[in-house]
Amino acid sequence: MMAPAAATRAPLLSVRGLTKDFRMGGLFSRDRHRALNAVDVDIPHGRIVALVGESGSGKSTLARCLARLEQPSSGQVLLDGEDVLRTQKRGASRAYRSTVQMVFQDPFGSLNPVHRVEHFLRRALLVHGRPAGEDELRELITTVGLTEDMLESYPHELSGGQRQRVAIARALAVDPRLVLADEPTSMLDVSVRIGILNLMRRLRDEHGISLLYITHDLASARYVADTTQVLFAGELVEGGDSLALMDRPAHPYTQLLLSAVPDPERTEGYDPVLRAGLRAAVLTPESCPYEDEGTCSRTEPVRHTVGEDDGQPHWVRCHLYAPATPTARRVLTAATPEVENV
Amino acid sequence: MTVPSHRTASPHRPVPSREPVLDVRNLRVEYGGDGRSVVGADNVSFTIGAGEIFGLAGESGCGKSTVANAVMRLLKPPAQITAGSILFDGRDVLAMDPRELRAFRWREIAMVFQSAMNSLNPVLTIGEQIGDIFTTHERMRKRRARARSGELLELVGIDPARLKAYPHQLSGGMRQRVVIAMAVALKPTLLIMDEPTTALDVVVQQEIMAQIGDLQRELGFSVLFITHDISLMVELSHRMGVMYGGRLVELAAAKELFAQPLHPYTQALMNAFPPLTGPRVELTGLADTPRTEHGCGFHAHCPDDRSDCSTNIPDLREVAAGRFVARTGGGAR
């Protein structure tokens, strides 16, 4: 499934130290809520990167920052090595917008009900100065697995899954290299979710499009994404190859998330005591069941690689996995956090 | 497979009694008007025993919510119950008059609706809304109702101080718990839950489900649990039915059904959820074709024996003790 060649190529989009503060309260309020804190992510060419976490963990904020719908407070967004936050200060250029496209969660709200499907696609093509003939429209609509006659349909005539496909077709109209998909399946019925996930895989495999897939459904992230990043309270806590990460979750929060996925085949079942411990650990670092010294409250954890012995390497930010020797620790702390090799 | 289905429930749960609390027989609901009608549920029969958790699974539009609303007598025109019977504790629910219904609803059958957390009144505090149940149904004094409301909140793990909170001050998960607390306030015999956790994320969902499990063990009510998430259902339910196109296509003990689904639709529905373990294999999911009068809309995935399916889904047939499947030919695979 993975082309090994891509590992050597520079990533399509790199995020470095991205921080986003929201002002709380009134106009003159000085209260800030940090929605994202120093997030580092790489999105390689032709890969699907999943971003998982609970509601309020900052997943959507990250996507909105990348789509330039929000202005990050600090940090870098490097597209092909160019820091777009610096070079395009006042908002994204048209070139950026045609490279990075977004698909929203709610296909019922993102399509104007008074227009036909054809209108959305044609408009997207025209705005970006592309030919918008019948052939182009036909190609777009069939790429997302719909039939040509649906070009004539109004959004209300389509099912949720079909509407989401139209939203994806609209994103594809400008020939993007990166699609940010913010929970594209969570409003859809089970029967069509897999179809959308398979479409995302096809876009990657056949069109070489990179995707950032934002979800709280870990099973679907495992199914569709090459790498998965776990976001907790605005910080990335674990990341790496999806299969490795979910087979050997290291961070308490990742374990908490995974333990919450219903799985009838799980033998040990639900353990409220363990869950309460994990919950406490992620909320108050002092009570981490794995680290009785409460190191997290004193020092920021840095990225460590785990699972190398099992052949399932990925990184985790947790003191529990810190190398034993002080020298190694110093080196790791000093170095810029190395984003995982895909 | 010769064990009665009730006995196969997981060992840590109390074994449900054999006397059904709810007995739905050959239920048919039609949505009519303008000279044409759509069948929302057809020939649906199942029973729920005392203390039993029964699940109904299926995708949108399969009729599972229609069945739930029929049991509560909440269907409004153009929906109409055109055939069948619903017995609750031996009483005919369909024959109840409005006065009887008013006493019956909430006290005997309570319901947690889909997106229930948005059903709280935004301008009343949580305490006022819970208290309403006691003052209306039990004619309790305000002060007493307030105390009871506090106890209820504690039951679902929320600090009674939150009685003074307005719904917008609570998180989605907490609002959902409040709604569940309200549903069990009068200690109903049967609790209907229609997709109680769909709008919540996984961690909160798990906590709510555990809460429901605890409440059920504590208060001993029966549950009709409706969801499209088969894994979640298998974890919680004793027995479950799978609905498709308004009809039950399979009915069995939850663990058995999960271990060996017999109906091709059940298999496809289970195949629509990516697994958390094992190698990554391409899933096909479900066909996106609607059901028509010429076929059930599911032909593409069906194996050999569908001679009789083209016009309708066949009736349930018992293939082993407590295992029913809607297939014409063959037995257990």
C-alpha cells in the first residue's frame, strides 16, 4: 500500500510549533484559551494522515488553521518549504487555496440548497480559472463515484453520503494536492461511511492526493490512514504508523481512547478502575498511574520512539518512555523534535 | 445452540426471566397519504423479558425508530399502525385511551431520544426540568421533588449542585446523562433508547454506556436499545434483532449473532465497521441502492438462495433454538 520512495521526499506540508490562542470573554479581556500548543505535523505526498482526539482537543482548529480560516497565533505552516504564514500574511493566496482544500463535517450545511450540483462544481472550476466544460464536470462527478445525471440534482434530492461526495468533488475541482477532511463521515449513516473512506483511499492511491483525516473514530483512522497523530488538549501526544500505534498504544490518553472503542471481541471488557486511572492521568499529570513521581507536572515531556523492538516504531510524548541515561535525555531535549519517519 | 437464547447472555448480567415484559407481534406500520403508502415496519415480532437488554440494529430508514415510536404510541399521522399487536405486561398498548396512555408513558415505558441532549429546555434549569417529572406525575411537593432530583443526578454521576445549571452550562455527555436520569426517574419497567450516544465521541459514549449498564443492574428495568453500531450493541445487549427495509432479518442472542451472522445483510452490516485489530483489508460496506418493489435493494451481496426474496424479505424462520433468520432456503449456513 505504501510506496517506500515517498519516505525520502520532503513532506508536502509541514507544521512547526503551531499555536492558536482564542480570546475568552469580552473585547478587552486578557483571558486566553490555548486551543493548540506547539503542534508539529508532517503531511507527506500521497498519504493519509489521521488526526484523532476527543471533542475539544483542537482537531478542527488545526484543520481550520491549515485551511487559513483561522489565523494561528504563532508557528509555521510550510507548503513545499515555503512558510505561508509569513509570505501570505493577509490570507491565503489563490494558489494556496487551490493546493489545500477542505471538506466539512456537515454535507447538509455546506451545499447551498438553491443550486444544482453542476453549479457547485462549475463555480469551483471557474473561480480557479479552469475549463468548466461538460467533460470536466463529468470526470469530476464520476471520480467521486456518482453518476452523470446527478449533475442535474439539487442537494435535497441526494442522500447524506451522496452530498458528501459532491462536497468532495467540489474540493477536487481545483486539483488540490491536500484535502483537509474534518470528520467527513460522522454525520453519515453507517451504510455509506465505508464508501467515503474507500473514496479517500482511492484519491490517495489513484490521484496521489494527500489527506488530513480528522476523526474521533479510531477504527476508521486505522482503516484509512497511513499515519495517525493523537491530539489531546491541543498537544500531540503520540503519533506514527497507524497500525503500530493502535497495536501498541503507549500514551495513557491513546490507551484511553482505544479502550473506549466498542469491541465485542475484547476479552477483558470494560474496566472502570483502569479507565478512571487513565482519565485522571490525562487530566492531572500528578496522578499518572504509570509515573508516580508526577514528572509531567514538572517538565514537559519530549518525543521518544517506542516499539522499535516489536518492529512497530512510533513516537510518544510521555516521561514513562524516556531513555534511562541523563545524557541521552539531554540530547533528546535539545534536539528539535524529530517528526516520525513514515 | 440448543441452549435457550436467554441463557446465553454474558454471565455477569442477571439472567432475564422468561415472562416477556413487552410482546410485539406482527407489527406493521405504514406511512400513508395521497393514495400511496410506504411500509415503515412490516411483520415485526419480538419479545423483551424482565431485566433484559434487547437491541435493534440497522441503518437509517430500516424502521427501528418506527418500531420504538409505535411501542410508545408516539406515531402521528401519516404514520399508522395497520396490523399487529403490542402487549405490555399483558395489557394491549394499542387499545389504550389518552388518559391511560398518559399514565402509561414515562411511568412504565420511558424513552431516551436520538439527540436527546438537545431536547432539554434551554431556559429552565436542570433542577426545574427534573423536578417537573415528580410534581407532574407523582404530585410531589417542590421541596421533596428537589431532593429527589438531586438523588437522581447523583445516580448518573453528576454533582447535585448542578441542579441550578442551565443546559448550555453542561457538556454534551452530561446533558445526555441528565436525560437518562430523567428517563429512569419514575423507575420505568422498560427504557427505550434510540441512538443514545450517536452525537457523542467515543470516550463519552463508553462512559454513558457503562452508566446505563450500572443503572440497569441497579434498577432492573428492561431496555430496548436502538443503534446502528453493532459492536456497541453486542457489548451491551443480551439479545438483538437486525432490521432491514422495515423487516427483521435476524434475531438471536447478541454474542451468537456476532460470532456467526446468518443473514447476508447482517454480515454486510458487520462488514461496514473497520476492525481495530488484524490486518488492513478492504471493506465493501453496504450497497447504496434503495429498496424497491422489485427487490430488496440488496441483491448484489446476496448468495445463492434468494429465490423468494425478489418481492419481499422472507419471514423469520427458527433455524436453531432462539435463532431466527429471514432466509428461504438452507439452514445454518
